[in-house]
Amino acid sequence: MAPHAECPSAYTEDVLGPDYEARTLPLRPDQEGDVVATLVRLRDSGTSRRAVLYVHGFVDYFFQGHLADAWQQAGFDFYALDLRKYGRSLREHQTPNYITSLEEYHEELDEAARIIRDEEGHDVLVVMGHSTGGLIISLWAHHRRGAGIVDALVLNSPWFDLNANLFQRTLGTAAVHRLGTLRPRAVVSRLGTAYGRYLHGESGGEWDYDLAWKPHAGFPVVAGWLRAVRSGHAELRRGLAIDCPVLVACSEATSNAAKEPGRISSTDVVLDVEHIAGRAPKLGGLVTVARIEGGIHDLTLSPEPARSAFFDELSRWVGAYVPAGVDPQR
């Protein structure tokens, strides 16, 4: 089957403009009502039998057109998934970003992979995740091992542990588990605004995106959601068995945006990169770690030359570890 062979009416023009199409994926309702995810693709990507599926992080959605262009130039058809209650998939009756188990996301990941492989005829699927998305797809790939769904995994600053002291990561987590069970929508934390203001064009940054979907201060962190994330962290700490090659990329350094504002443009101010590098061997048997000098939390949004350094590392790794796929001319 040739790629993009499904009924074209399933897709409509995306908010990013005529180069992109979006398809709503109906999901099982939850306690808040109807639920959807959104599959976005770069239009007219060509006839490649290889595809990449990108999954965003917390308080985030897909807007990085230059990332799609880079994958297309590397010979991949590009797709992105706005998870339930994020970005294009957020509905008025929903609590933004809210879930109580990371396994809830398996439904839209399974459906996106089915569409990309079965409906649109791709033989090779790379799944790329940023931050929380990196944790989500790691656990999903582990649970789907042996099914031949994922050929390679790319993790861009994946969230593998709390960027917090030992007390918060132990006793604090135990308290979150109790509160998340009893009062799952109780607010337990709020994000700072420094990283978002650094990124966005209206405050002097390099990037343009919808502040309703990715506000500087984020959305309140609630106990049920954080309990789900910490359960995912615990599963990773026990060890996964992902059965495909994995690239884990992160900055060389972490800093505190409030205490070291001058380093926000060259370090990860969201996560502890030593947690990322230290947990990477827990993913599976074939894991590559790349540390990017001058990289920020989302390496694809780093200032130059770190951004190009990340894409260069990604290109080399893809050439070494991602299958070539079936030649559609044969």
C-alpha cells in the first residue's frame, strides 16, 4: 500500500497552514466526557516507506516546523501527535493535560501507529518524544515490545525523574501518591515563567506558538497527574526492556533559571540532565546517549550552534541504527 492512501477527507488543513494536515482521533470517553487526540502530518511528504511520529512534552503541542523539515530531508514522512487534553486535542470541558495513568496514552499511540503503518503503508516507524513525551513513549514501547510496532526511539531530554532534592523525590512522592488517590485534582505545584518567556517571540525569543496551548506559566500541576508520572518514573527505575535502538539526547548541563538567568540559553533549566543520562541504561539493551553542549531543555529549540549539533547527532544515529525500509519502486 502506498503512503497516504486512506480517504483524504480524514484530514483537514492544520492550524500551522497549508503545508500540514490534521486528523482527529476519537478515543474512549473518560470521567470528564468525550476525549480525542490529533494526528498531524506534513502534507505531500513523498513516497517514503519510513515515517517518524513526534510526541510533545508537558504544557506543549506540536509547532516545530523545522523539526518536520529536518525529518523530511532525511527521507522520512513526518507525523506528530497532540495527546489528549493538549493543544489541538484540548476541549472546553477538560482539565488541561489531566490523566491519572500514563497508560491512558497508549490508546492514541496505538491508533497513530496503526494509521501510519497499516493505512498509510510505512514499513519503518521511528517514534520521537520530548520531556514527558519521552517518558510516555518509553513506557509504551516497553509494553509493546515484540509487536513490531516501533523500529527506533528518539528521546529529546526525556523526563526520567523529578528535578528536586532527595526529600521531595522520596517522602514528597509518597505524599503525592496519597493525595493523588484521594484528591486527584488538588494543585500541588505551578511552573515558573522564565523558560517560556525565553522561548517565545513576544518576549524576545526565537519561536512563535499559541500561548493558549503553551502558556508561559503552564497549567497547574495536579496531584493525580503527578502521581501518574511518578509511577512511570518508578517503572523505569525498575528497568524496561525496549527491543529497538534508543537515542537519548540531553544538554551537557542543568541550571536554575531563578538563580542563574544568564544560563537559560545554554542549559536545561527544567530537568536534571544527570538523571537523564543516569537512567538511560534502564531503557533496554541498545541505548546511545548524546550530550549536547549549549543545548536547552527542548534541544530542537536550542540556539545555534547547539541546535545544529543535535540534528547532526540525530542524523548520524539514524544512519547507523534505523532500518532503510522497503524500496517502493521494487
